[in-house]
Amino acid sequence: MPLLPTTSYPGPPFWQSNGHLQTIFPGILRRVEGVQYTRERIRTPDDDFLDIDWIRKQNKRLAILTHGLEGSSDRQYIRGTAKIFAEQGWDVLAWNCRSCSGEMNQAFRMYHHGDTDDIHTVVQHALATNRYQQLVLVGYSMGANITMKYLGVQGEQVAGEIRAAAVFSAPCDLESGAEVLDRWDNRLYRRRFLRALKHKVHHKNRQFPGRLQPERLSEVRRWRDFDEWFSAPICGYRDAADFYKQASAKNFIAGIRVPTLLVNAWNDPILTPACMPQTLAREHAFFHLELTASGGHCGFMTANDAFTWAERRALEFCSNYSE
């Protein structure tokens, strides 16, 4: 019964009084210093590229970190996670999804919430170095969904070196997530995401003339419109409904066979109750669900701490399953 009855999260600083402040202010105000990556570019099986950022200290344990929608290895929550793991005897690999490393990728397709091919490429590349005896996976938001779906799809075939995973703020039910982004109180997040994604659609249209209909961008009224007209065709799905079904990690959690912790906050402004899979956790030997009252989306700050509680929780959980 890995549905945790309590949480160790003590709550945010007093001035972060609601889920929106707990989501927005960490991204605006927080700076994580002292993280020095070494970048490597690797090829994908479809002859595209991924940019991955390393912290190498000759450790035998490696943490692989996956960022959220329109994020990168430079997001404060990734840098914070990289720093705390590196300080505690881990090497770190923070990878950038296609089009998120500062340079547009070369293939027609980009990245999406259900893309398990690229994280598999990253895992196999790390294992091929023959440096690591143990791997753990940590993901945030979209990266949390990708991580859980990957482990669910791999099932019993998962690499034996992968010992655990810890993920936070996972939109593991994408259809309800699309609907909640259309609420008036979430217009800030919706506008920010759509502005960046529309820019990439125009870029893809210049790379591959005639394969998209950029004029329809002006007709987008709901998040589902964007997924129907752009996300689905770019990522190889039939339509938005097919995308939501095939990409939502909740539909694959049952297959997970390594200890996996999901932490979602009830006051997360862009998650819904459908993203809190309590029944799955009650019936699953490997899937641990920890629900917090507060924390926002990828927030989980605490007072007077250089690290977030999520970063400390990820290290704690993963360390329990490593030597």
C-alpha cells in the first residue's frame, strides 16, 4: 500500500500564501549557483540530436534529470536537483528535450509529454559509458510524466541498473490538464506556454514547408485546439484524443517495476484530481504516491533553505534504493 498517509513537506514560506505564488515565485526569484555542466551532443536513432549536460565526478551512481514543458537543464528546479545530488556522491546527467537546448532540432517532430524514445536513448547512452552501476531518474512536470510512462512501458524489461525514480508535479492525465489550463485563473501559464510553442511551430514550418498550417495558430481558442492542430500531427498522433490517451502516464503506471515516488500538491494550479492516482497507488507494490496540501507546481520551497523540499525528497527517496 504505497499511498503515503502523511507527507514530510512542512509547507512553503509564509509569504507564498497560495498555489499560484508557490508556482511562480521559485521560477522568478530563485537562483542556483555553483552548477557547472559539461555539454555533450548525442545522435538519436532517427538522426536527430539531443544535448545533454553532465556533472561528472567519477561516481558509480548517476541521476538522470528530465525537465518540464518548455524547460531545459538550466531551470532552477533542475539545477537545484543536480547540485544536491552532485554534493552527495552522484554524477548527474540533465538532458534537454528536442528544441529545448537553445537550438532547434533537425527532425520534423519535437518533444512531447509521452515521448519515451528520447529518454531511452539517454539512458542507453549513459549505460554505454560503462561508468555506472546504479541509475535513478528524477523528473518534474512534463518530465515527471515522461519518466513514469517510460518506466511503465519498460516494465519487466527495464535496465537492471535503474534502481528508483522520484517525480514531482506530474500532469499524468493530459486531457484534464488541457482543460484546466483553459480556466481564467490559469491564463498566465497558458499564455506563456502557447507563446513559446507557437514560435516553435513557425520555426518548424520554415524547416518543413507545407506540413503544418501555421495560419490556424490565430484560431487557437482552447489548449485542446493547439494539441489537435499541432501537437498531435507533429508528434505522430491521430488527433488530440489519441495524444492524450497514449501520452498520459496514468495509463502506464501499472507496468512500473522499480520503486517510483510521485509527489503532487493538491493546490497545484495546473493539475486536477485525475492526476492524483490514489487507487493505483493502493494496489501497486512499486508506485509510491505522496500528496501534499501545498507546494504549487514544481515549487515546494521551504523557509531558509537553499534547496527545495522536492530536491531533498528526491535525494532521500533515491538514496534509499542505492548503495
